[in-house]
Amino acid sequence: MRILLIEDDESLCRTIAFQLGQEGFQVDVSREGEEGLLCIRQQIHDLILLDRMLPKMDGLEVLRIIRREGIATPVIFLTALGQVGDRTLGLNAGADDYMVKPFAFEELLARIRSVLRRPPHLTSGNALSFGDVTYEPESLTLRREGDYTVLSKRLGDLLELFLRNPGQTLPRQTILLRVWGMDTEVEDGNLDNYTYFLRRSLRKVGSRLQLTTLRGIGYRMEDPT
């Protein structure tokens, strides 16, 4: 899971990023609104932690812009503004949750997990299902009925990305950023190799799912039934 933290308090950024990293999350940090908006538009994150009061562009405006642009990435506001009117304004603008500073990390973690459980394709526990397959990220196991295969970590991350976005066309650059990361140098051909391996893994368990190539654009996972 990849989280974008947009917060101008350097000490708080370091603390939250470290604690989330200890819980297994990948965390990218932005310190201002305009830069944070550019990061959000890459659509490589599973969740956004957004400060309300930011330099250059405040968090409320950032949220309004991304919702107008159709970006549905979950957002949790982190702010010192805790009046009922402030909460209502943030939630009506499209926030999924609202936390008032100071807060305990344990509560933030619980709120994050609650928001991330909301997509309808999540099944019990942490398993993901689409079509005729189920994938268990913790054990890297892909299952279909009685058949299963264990994937590599990178291949599992690629499959998880497609299962969280079923039927959607994912641009090549988005996939590379989500699976390999923003700061990792990777050859474009690596993606083609991994999609080949993923197709082979789906065939191995007898799945009907199709990983469709859209030349010059990206890939889409589809259930043909």
C-alpha cells in the first residue's frame, strides 16, 4: 500500500512516515499544496493524508480540485481545525475522514485501515478477488478453486494493482510508478516481461481473466464473462 502524506510540519512528517513505514506502508511526502496536487495527479497512491493548512495552496482547495477532476483516491484530512463547521466543510468537499491534531498514531492507523477496507472488491481479511481468482497479498498466493501458485513480491504487487482497478486501463507510467516506485530507475521493457509472467501465472491456475495490452497506452485486466 502506498500513501501520500501532504503536510508542512517537518517533524510530524518524519514521525508519521516512520511509523507508517514500520507498519509496512510505502510513504511519499510533500510539504506544500501545489506540489501535493501534482503528486496526486499521478494517481499512484492508495490513500492521501492531507493537511488542511498548507503553503501555496490550502488542503481544502487541493481536495476540491481533485474531486472535480474525478480523482477518487481516498483522503483523510489531518488538521488543527476541529470545529463542527470545519469538519462538515472538509467532508462535504470530498474527504473520506477527518482527524483533528493532535491525535494518537494508533487511531490514525485504525482510520487508514478502515478507509482502505471500503473498496467493494476487497474480501474477508486482506484477500482480493476479481472474476474467478483470489489473491492473498500476505502469502503472495494466487488461487482459483483448488489450484494455486505463489508469486514473487514484485509480481504480486503488479497483480494487486490490477485487482484493485478491475476493468480500468492503467497507463504504463502509472504502473511503473505504483509497482517500482517514484525513485527507482527501471527499464520500460521490465513491465512487458512482468505482464508476460503474470499472464503465465493466471494460466497456471486456469483463470479466465485476460490481461489486455493497449499498445502505446498500457494494460487492462478484464473478466470476459
